[in-house]
Amino acid sequence: MATQVLDPSPPGPAPQEPPEHRAYARTRATRLLSAGTYLHPGYRRAVIRELLRRRFRVVAPSYGYDAVSVLAHALAARRLRRIQWAVAVGVDVLVLVLLGNGVLNPFLGVVLLFWVPWAAAYLRRIVTLHVLMTRVRESGPDGGFDGACPSHPRLTDALARKIDHEQAGRSGLVFYGGYRPFVGAGLPLRDWSNAQLLLGAPKTRIMARKSTDGTPPDLDTVERRRVVPFTVDEITSEVAARLRAVLRDEIRPDERIEGLTVEQRRYTTAIRTNDRTTGAGWSELPGADDLPGADDLSGIHWREDYDAAREYLCVRVGSWDEELVTSIFVGFDLKGDTLHTEFYTYVLGPLVADFHLVDQLPSAVDGRLAVRVAWDMFTAMVRWWMSLWLWPLLLVPERFLPGWAVRWTQPWRVSRARRAAIALLLSDRATDTSEFRIGRYVNRWRNCGALASVRELATSETYHHFFQQSDAVKYMQIVERRLLETIGAFLYEHDVDLVEHNRAQTNILLGDNSQNIFGGENSGFGYNYQPSDGGSSGKAGK
């Protein structure tokens, strides 16, 4: 006899089709993040808080995911929870009224008071499982996740356009609010910088002037060509074009890096003040979507002030269907006939392991699963009642607890650690240590820059697969090697002596390989990220 399949339709309007220009609406990262809003209430609240309640804040750039879809599913999951509590509280209030009027039997009334909340929670769990098994499961010939957004009154067209515009970075500007400008890119993996003198390439040996004793000429006496002048914009644009060509566009299909994007972006802060002495209150300030564009910024390259915009070349490689993202930021500056190059690598590791549970669910909710859900809810109620008496164990260090107590408290400890890490990531407050606490009298200011992305808030502390570790370093080294070769070719075409460049290139590449790749200083495997005293910069853990 075939098993009957339950098909509870979740409340609310039908899903809306995503706009065509949202390139990452159907990626694996978007699907797993959407599933996480149903599986983790803390993550669901963080998504709604950062994208809806704090809409004055600029949305962090997207690295392989679509924030509009994630917010839509977060609102849908919250709506299910609110319906559950509304039904439970409403029916219980009605039961209490009927008991007070003597309409219901006292025994039946007490049973209903306890059964109705349980039944509402049970129905919500069944509906959530149905949504995960149908709308959020991996797409296939019979349906699945297609990037459609559940409609919600709070997710207006204007809000969706704002989020999509800011996370796409079509204006070329990124507004950051914390210490690090590369918000949304994850944790640092490796960085280096190099300053190279722009000396002219030496002429042929016959034309070079030798000393009288036959020793080779020194740098000051070698006859050199004149360096062909170039600007920062020229070297940045040329490096970007050559990286696209050698890594994606003009290479054999089997060697092409399909998930490669090369963009030029400017990073600046977004601070607004509320100066009441001039009558400029918050209501008169522009919205986050009215922030200045690239045309409004100064033409000075790399100004040295707090609200200066600095341009970097962003080379992003999205692998594992955009679940693993390696980002390389390259900046150039010219000062004193010296080319200064900065290289920063960040990595977005895989999503938390619990989000992957959506791929292991059965294809439908049948009678057997419905019975099992009911039994699990009953046992969970018993465990919750027992945990009320054991909660003091959370205050005891793990090394003093027996094995069964460590296993019981581990989920709570991990959850508490993640909440603390998220709070640190999103914190932007500074302590006023002045003598008269003069900070009480200054104009109030609002930091509108992005502090973290909803993707970063769902990143796992560890890799889930061995090859995810190696791929994060592989793409960094490939881009790094091609970058050094491209810079060398550009300098050669402008008659720059490459001796110093070749020496620096050797040292940089040896720095990549001098340590054991699986536990060395530059491996980047692990996320024991410890901010320094001066801010949020640091190294990935060993």
C-alpha cells in the first residue's frame, strides 16, 4: 500500500519570480542561506535586522549570493513562527474565557491549554519541512529552488531594488563601516606589499660605461633608457584586462577559471552627522540609496583622510558553486618614482554545516515522517524541561565536566560563541576616554557603511572538505603568479628595469611555498582569526 503524502501549503502569497539581472539568485550559496533562515532563528533575526530594520546601512557587496532571496525567505520563516504563536495564544485565550464562564469541562480545558501550543508548533514544523523539501531543495527536473522570492508586505519593490543595487556594486563604490574596507569578502588569508623603484632599463652592454678597473658599473653609472611615463589608472586597467584574458577569456576551455570576475572598486566610509545647530536632522539627510557616486569623489588618488576613497582591483573566484569564494584585492600607488603594490587575499569559507541538512531531507512529508516529528517534539519537550535544572553547567568550564555533560552543553556553547563573534563583527562603537567626556556634546553621527554581510554571518569556522582547503590557496596562488607576471610585462613595455621586480617576485613566491601548505604560516587553513589591538586586521589561524 502506497504511503500517503501530506502536502501542506505554507501560508502567504505565491512566490515572486526574481528579476533577471540578479545573477546570483539561483546559486547554491543563495539556496543554502535561504534554508538557514528556516533552520536557525538567530541567523534569521540577524538577516532581518541587517537588511530590513537597519535599512539606513549600506548592504555589503555580494560574493556569489543574492541578499534579496535570503531576506524574503527570512521574512517567510518569521511569518510561520508568528502564525504559530498567534494561533496558540489566541486559542488558549479563548479556552480560558470558556473555562471562566463554565462552558468547558475543567479537565478538557486544561488538556486544550497544553495541546493547542503543541499542535501549533507541530504544524509549523511540518510546513517548514515541506518548504525545505520543495521550494528550497536542489533544483531538478521536477522542480526545486529556482531563485523565486516568497512575497511579503515588508519586502517592497523599493527595498528589493535598494538591496540589489548596493550589493551588486554597479556604481563601483563600496561603503564600509568597520575597520576593514573589504567588507563581505570573509577572513584574511595572505597579504604582502612591495615598493619598486622605477629605474630605466639598462641599455646594451656595449653602450654602458664601464669603470677603469674593469668592474661592472654600479646603478648610478649605468646608462639607462628613459622610463615611459604611466599612471595608476593605466596600470590598473591593463592588469585587469590581461588577467581576464589569461585566466578566462583567451585560454583553453579546460583551463579556464569559469567563476572569475575582475572589477575595479573604490572603498570609502559613509558617516552622517545630526547637527541640530544648523537644523540638519536625520529626517533631512539623504537615504542610503542617495549616497554619493564615483563622479562625486575627488580625483586625487588615495587621499590620506578618514573619508577618502581608495581604489583596488578586485579579483574574485567563486568555486564550489559560489560556496567557496577567494577574493584578491590589488592596489597600486605612485609616489617618488616608486610603484607601490598592495596584495590582500580574503576567503569566504563554506556555510555552516547545519545549512546543508536541507540536501539530506526526504523528497516529501509522508505519514511515517509525520509520526516521527510528533514523537521527536514530545521527547524534545522532556529534554527542555530537564535542561531547566541543568543550565548552571553552562557556567562550568568543559575540562571540569564529565563526558555526558560536555556533549549536552556543546550546542549551547557553540551557539554562544557564534553570537559573541557576530556581535564583535557588527560592533562599531568607540569608547569615550576624554577628560570631560566631551563626546556627550559632539554632533551625533550614524555609521551607514556596511559592517558585515549576511553571507559572512553564516560562514563555518572550519572547512567541510579537504579540497575546499586546497582550492582556497590554489586560486590565490594562480592569481598571484599571473599578477606578478602581468606587472612585469607592463613594466617591461614601459622600459623599467626588472631586476628589482624579479627579486621581489622570487621572495613573494618563496613565501607561499616555504611553509608546509597544510599547517604553515600562510596556509590559511582554519579560522582562528584574532583581531589585533589596533583594529580588526590579523591572520588566519594555523
